[in-house]
Amino acid sequence: MSRKKTARQIRRTRMFLRAFIATLMLAAFGAGAYILLARPFGTEQNSRSALPAIYEKQVRLNSLKDQTEPERPSLFGEGLCVAEESEPDAAVTASAGIVFNRTTGTALYSHNAYLRLYPASVTKCMTFLVALKHGDLSAAITVTEEMLNNLDPESSVAGLRPGDTLSLEQLLYGLMLPSGNDAANAIAWLVAGGEEPFAALMNEEAKAIGATGSHFVNAHGLTDPEHYTTAYDIYLIYNQLLDYEKFLEVIGASEYTARYDNNGTPVENTWGRGIWYFNGRAQAPEGVTPIGGKTGTTPEAGNCLSLASSDSRGDQYVSVVLKADGRNDLYGNMTALLSKIQK
């Protein structure tokens, strides 16, 4: 074999090996590695000009990354009160009791905040929230027998009758002031087309706001084994509701007169709120101003009260008492909780 042929074969072999290695490096490291290895196949000028361009681009990208603050993730519990069991207070005798500063995110007192209990008509706070989020205040519905036939005749009602046509806004006053179970059912039908689909919305909303200790089967709160909540979840519900002017307007009304019609006949119905802090039967501690809230009572739930208040600085508070033994005990517990607010 001649020397020329041997040298030519060696050059071809070297070129093949270089191309093969370059192909492997390209697959492993990308185009930048290929340029480095491919220098013998290009001009010296081209290889020198290509490399700085790659590095300069990377330097620019790194510089931008250094100067741009990464987006902060939105934490679900950010700004919410953390409920840890407080030292026992002999004045708080109910099954559960809390008072939280909603403005600062500070828990002032917490007793059995996560204990699942029957909420009775405190349920209507969640009913109100779902109605605001999924309903139209100007929409109206005509009450039917079907909306009323599953209610205990001894339970609290707003005095609605079949044939009454009311707006959602009117029904919300009937829901909160006289604690109307009939108003709750009418809202369920107006907003969701029935009690079951409305309860499904309640549970969806509970999950969305983190109220994982709750499960609802109706809009009014009459006892059912599968219908329960916690004091902490009621705080979460209020934390949402207090952002709505309509909620503050309704719970802040001393009375409301609804004017509607029943099959064309005018009807006038006046409702007042029954919370003792607003009728003089109970006195809030000095420096604490109750804004409004919701009571609830059944034999199984005992006496319950959820309350929104403010202090002289304008901070908002949510306080909850669940399963107190009688009305006097209920307000004794609530006043003890409100006394923990720093004046």
C-alpha cells in the first residue's frame, strides 16, 4: 500500500472520528459544544466570533435573572389567624369559643376552634355568602309550597307564604334579621334551583375558603347528622363576608320592612334583629362596638352566636360561641370573649 493512500485513509479516519465525536457532543451538550469541536471544519475567524455571542447572550440572561425579583407565591393562609388552644378561662363554658382580630390576623382566644359541632342558624352566614357570590340581588322568586313543606313549624321563620314574590335582596334581610328558615329555602331555590344543589354550592365554597371542618346539607341549619361546622370555619366565612358592603348593611340594620306582593296583593313585612347587644339585654365591654351577627338555637346545637365587632382603632373582630347552655350563658360567654379585646 502506498504512503499517499495510507495518509489519505488516516485523514479520512480522523475526519470520520471527529464528525462522530462532534455528533455525540451535539446530542449531549447542544449547539454550543458542536461549535467548539467543529473548529477544524470552519474558519478560525468564524469559530472565534461564534463563541462570544453565545456567552454574551447567557450573560445577559443571567443579568436579567439577577435583577428580576421572582414572583412571590400566594399562600392560602397568609393573613389568617392561627388558632392554638388558649389557657382555660372559667368564664368560657361553651363547647367552643373564639375571638380573632381579623384586621391584624391575631387570635386573642381560642377554645376548641376545630371541634365539629351543629351550627343551627349560624349556617345562614354561609347561605348569605353563597347567595352573594352566585346570585343576583335584583332577581326575584315566587314562594311555593315545596319550598316550605320540610320546615319545622316551630322553627324561626320570616312569615313567607306561597304566592309571595320577593327579590334576593329582600330575602337576605329575611334570612338574617328574623332568622327565617323559609327565606333560606327561597334563597336556595332562587340561586341554585333547589336545596340540594344549593348545599353543593355551600360545600364548594367551604372547600374554596379552607373551611375543611364543615359540611352542609341545607341552607337554614336545622339539625342533620351530616350538617356541621367549626368555630374556626365560621371565622373563615366571616373573613369573606366582611369584605361585602351588602353583608355589613344587612347585619347592621336594626329593622327592615320588605314590600312585595302575593299574587298581585301588596304585602308589607317588618323584621328586626334579635341579638341582645342591640336590644339592651346584654352590654358589650367598653371600647367594643358590636356590628352585627347571627344567632342559632336547636336542642342539638344548643345556643350559638357569631358576631362581628370593632374597636376604637377600627380593627374588626370575629367572635364565635357554639353550644352554650341557654341564652344567658351564651351572652355571658360572648361578653367574656369580647373582654379580651385590648382597648
